[in-house]
Amino acid sequence: MAYKVQQVLWQEACDQLKTLRKAVYVLEWQLPETTEFDDLDSKAAHVLLFSDQDTPIATGRLTPSGELGRIAVLPGHRTLAVYKLLFAALLKHAELQNIKQIQLQSELASVKFHQAKGFKPVGKVFMEAGIPMQKMVCNRQNFDIPDVRHIH
């Protein structure tokens, strides 16, 4: 399947971004909608992936501080190819912005997985939407696909 990758601004594509993220986080994961959208949305770089029918199927964001998150891929499209395209686009933006370290928020269950991929825990465990999370960081050049089932 051929995909189209597009970097978008929140102000121009918020309807599409919200639809994807609501489908994954609010409806599927049952997270409160109030925790899904924040002030960083208007400042972050967003990527949309479109199917060959030009339907939005995935999104992710990169904040100005280098935090990857809000990775939302619709069921039926959760393949390694989709995740690789999504992360490649976000990492390309990080490179263009000279962001040297990539951060993510990992569920505690995935910390060891991320450590094996070169991520290091930073700070204390915190709660987000009732889920214990750990901030993790790695150098952009060493980035490898994280455990996408457990980041937000």
C-alpha cells in the first residue's frame, strides 16, 4: 500500500488530528478527552499519514523540546511500515530543527523495553490519565522505534 506523509500545522488540520486521536485514545483506550489535547498541540509539529484512498490513518507530534507523542494509528493500519513512515517524518523534522534528544512518555511496563533500545529514564514516575508513566530520552541519531503500544 502506498501512503502519503504530510507535515501539518495544528491550526490547519486540527479536525483531522482530533478525529484520529479521539478514535484511538478516547474511544479505544478509554482515556478522558481532557487529557488528550493540550497547549502543546498549537506549538508542536504534526504529521498525518494518508492511505492510498487519501484517508487520514495515522498521526503523531513532536514538541519544540523534542518530545514524541500522541501517536495515533487506526486499527487495521498498525503495521511496522506505517510506524516507520510516521517516525521517519517526525525525526526528519527534529533534524531540521536541530533537536538532538528525543523524549517520550512510556508506560512503566515498557521502560525496560525502551532502555534496551537506548532510552534512559529521566525524572520521577508520574501519573497521566490514571496511568503511571516514565519520561525517557535518547539521542536522535540512536533513535529506534519505541514500543508504540505504550507511549502517549
